Amino acid sequence: MPAVLMIPSFVCSLGRGVIAGVATVGQASLFALGAINAFFSCRFRFEKWAQSVVEVGLRSTPIVLCIGMFSGMVLGLQGYYTLVRFGSEGLLGPAVALTLIRELGPVLTALMVVGQAGSAMAAELGAQRNSDRIDYLTTTEVPPLGFLVGHRLLAAVLCFPILTAIFDLVGILGGYLTGVLLLHVDGGVYWNKLVEQIVWRDVEGGFVKAIVFGLLTTSICTYYGYHTHERASVPGVRGVSQTTTRAVVLSSVAVLVADYIITSFYL
């Protein structure tokens, strides 16, 4: 009997959590639209956008290169030992490329950039909120959303697809190194089959995911940082740490949920 009584409570808690998550994503989306609109009325727009491109794109490139290479090498190993059971090791190239281009590339790139740049955005905006800089901008009639957030969102639109493409290319090379140099798959077959099987729709789906993930994760991270005073349960530095952690976790979950939704349209 007690176990039966616990089920409704658990379902209610789960429902409240889902509703709160959806509401947060909706609020972050409206927040992002307002930030992009305000960005075009700010001074020094190009300079701030270029700085954000460096922060989001250039500084995330090393980790993307590293993870992309090892992801491709692992896919080459696992794919070979799976395909060889069916006498289809010649399809290793398409197997590695399709997995990277359609799924692992956009998803892992987004998760890496969230950990690298998204957490920094949330922490920086949270610190600025605690130091009253955002209030200062408001009192001086400088639009804080455009000045602090808009350029980051537009930088993500550019950087996420480029980083995803880098991840895919390096991962395919990693699969080649494992499959051809280590496991002695024919190199010509690897590349020929890859070119034959990869079509533009596969690449298009990966880039669509990258753009959506970039906007989604950057919106959530900047939203949590900007509203640290409302989202944190404790004030000060601990509140910034709390909202940064929540922003990274929710962004990661949102990437996986969005990945499923977009994939269902591209199959």
C-alpha cells in the first residue's frame, strides 16, 4: 500500500520538473530573441561579435580536435569488429562518416562547447549581475541584452557549424588511421565507399543540428547567468556557481532532446 501511494507523488514531481524545464527553455528563447534584436542597436557591434567568435570558436577548437580524433578512432575500431562479422569491412568508411556527420559530430561538439564556453558565459554574466554591472548598464541607457548577450548568440550561429565540420573531418581521419593503418582495411575502398554513400541531406542535417544546438545552449547559459539573482537559491559566489552548473546540465539535456526531435525529421 505505501508503494502505491508513492507513485502519484513521484509522477507529480516528474511532471513539475518537465514543465519547469519546458518553461525555462521557452523563457530562454524569448530572452535570446530580445538579445538579438537589441544587439543591432549597440555600438561597437562587430568588435564584440569578433571577440565572442574567438571565445566560442577559437578557444574551443583544441578540445574539439582532440575529442573528434579519438571519437573517430574508437568508431573505426568498433565498426571494424562489428562489420567484419558480416564480411562488410569495406563499408567501414561510410559507417564512421555517417555516425559522425549525422549524430556524434553535432552532439559531442555542442557538449564540448557547452563545457568550454557555455559555462564561462554563465559564470561571467552571473559575476556581472552580482557586481551590479548589468544594473549600471540599464541606468546609463545601454541595452544590457544587446551589449552582453546578443553578440554571443550570433557568434554561436557561426562557430557551432564550423566546429562541427572540423569534428567530422578529424573524426573521419581518425577512423581512417585506425581502419587502414592499424587494421589494414583497403584505403581506396574506405574513401570510395564513403564518397558514394554520403549525400548532401546527411551533411545538411548535421549543420541544422549544429545551428539549433548553438542557439539553444547559448540561450540557456546566458539566460541563467543573466538571471543569477532569480535562479540561484543562495546569494553571492555560491549562487553563480549554482546557476552555472544548472545551465550546463540543462543545456546538455536540451541538446539530447533536440537531437532526437531533429533526427526524427531527417530520417
